[in-house]
Amino acid sequence: YNPLANTDDGSCTYVVLGCTDLTASNYNPLANTDDGSCTYVVLGCTDSTAFNYSAAANTDDGSCNYTVAIGESMSGGVIFYILQQGDIGYVAGQVNGLIAAFADLPFTDVLWGCYGTTIGTGTAIGTGAQNTIDIEAGCTSSGTAADICANYTDGTYSDWFLPSKDELNLMYLNIGQGNALGLGNVGGFANNYYWSSSEYDNYVVWGQHFYFGYQNYVNKYSDTGNVRAIRAF
């Protein structure tokens, strides 16, 4: 508007509020002034009754899963255990469990680290996450088994950890070469030692061989093993 003009020349412009971001799902090509209303597509399961419901999703991608079973792929990996009453982390009326990443982390000959240091870790189902936190706090070495898991992300999930002794055994039995459920080695584990996050003392920790199946003491400093990260759901 020009208060000095006495003849309109057709040059008037008007504010048109709306989303001016081309990448937004509600982009308005007529808007010339952004009003902060832009929204963006976030794909995922939007049904809160599904086990893989994503609170961040605003557009359903058809991935909703209403049943869970050991051996199924879900939330970044393969389900290898459903929590039972008495397990750490069990919540009555809910289905919770543990998921193994689809593959070993891309490192070979990984050390456990912290030789001569006692971290104070648990062995039971449900202790792997806290073990990993405690190892990271008590051992500053990078590239150790727990450190690799703690810093791993599959692009969606970043809450991975090194399994405890009992969690590691469940992976071997249920989705590994132990084949306790008749599923075969659906986890794709190597015929090698795998690290747990459970210490025996300040020099050795528990490891498990995924071909022979036995668990035994493995030297923190000189022995190496494979690493498979897990997460809870």
C-alpha cells in the first residue's frame, strides 16, 4: 500500500500465510510468508496397539506388527527372547523382549578391555544394558566389545548393548547354532567365540562358543571374540 498514490497501478501485493518449504508434506505454492505450519512425513507404525508402534511417526507405512515371536525380524534385528515373570525389565501385562542385531558388528578380533580392573557386572537376563553402561564408565578404552555396542546405530535405533552371560546363551539356544526351538541359525552367527558383558573377575570374563555351545572364562586382554549387539523392546 502506498499512501501517496492516487491511482492504482495493479502492483498491490498481499501476505499469503502458509508453509513455504518445498520438502514439507503441506507445502503451499501460493504462500509467500511462512507461518511455521510446515509438517513432514515420518513413516512408521501409527497404531498404538501394535508392538512396533512409533510415537514419532505421522504416516503409517504398513509395518505394524501385532504378534511377536522368537525368530521374527522386528525393530532392527531378530527377536531371541520374550521376557518372563521374574526377569529384570519384565512388566506385567506387556510383551517385552530382546532383539539381536542382524549381523556381527563389522570388527574382528575384538578385545574386551579393562584388564586388571573390576567393573562389577551382572550375569542375569536383563543386566546387559546396565553392564554396558558401567563398562563404558569404568573403562576409557575405545574399540572394546562394550564400547562398540554402546556406539552402534543401525540408522534407526541407538540403544544397543553387549549381552550379559545369560542373554548371550539365549541367543545361542534360540536363534543360533543351539537350535533349541528348531529355528536353525536364523541369527547368522559365526562358529566362533562371542563376548558377553559379564565379568568373572578382574582378568577374565564370560564368553560363549557358538559352535560347541559352551560358556567359559575368556581373558580380557589377550583373547579376542566376535561381537553381536542386542537391544530391548
